[in-house]
Amino acid sequence: MIERTPCVYILASGYNGALYVGVTSNLIGRIEQHRAGTFDGHTRKYGIRRLVYFEVAETMDAAIAREKQLKRYRREWKRNLIERENPAWNDFAVGFGLEPLA
């Protein structure tokens, strides 16, 4: 079950919009927190709430290492990574039962 699995994820404000890279062991719960505006800062300020990419990792240490790697990526590389798996920048959170964004 994905709810308690180490993941690295990328959120976007919209197609080719502002990006955020994060890591969690509870992907659905974390996305719900971002959507509720629980966290001050970058995601809240720029309305970054759309789950456009995620990877499951074997361990939390591996997920953290991958997060650090992705954070060092240039924007173009992140965009290419997203578009390989999600060319339309769809919100994957909807597939996990979360409500579509307005």
C-alpha cells in the first residue's frame, strides 16, 4: 500500500508551473497536508498542490538521497523527468482517491 511507503515526489502549481520536490513515507497524507495549506512557505505561497511525479523507494534513506539528487536537478531536467511519465502534467493524487483540484 502506497500510504506507508518511502516516496520522493514532485508537486507543481500547474502545467510547467512552479515546482516542489519532497520526500515522505505517507504520500497521500502529505499531499492532503499540502492541499490544506498546512505548511507555510514555497508550496503555500505559490499554490503548488498538483502531484505530477513520484517514485517509490526501498528505504527512507534511499528516498532522501533521491530527493537531494532531484533538488539539484536543473528545472529543465525536472520537467523532462515529469513529462516522461506524465506528459499532460495530470494530478496523480486523483488516482489515489483525492478530489480533483479546482
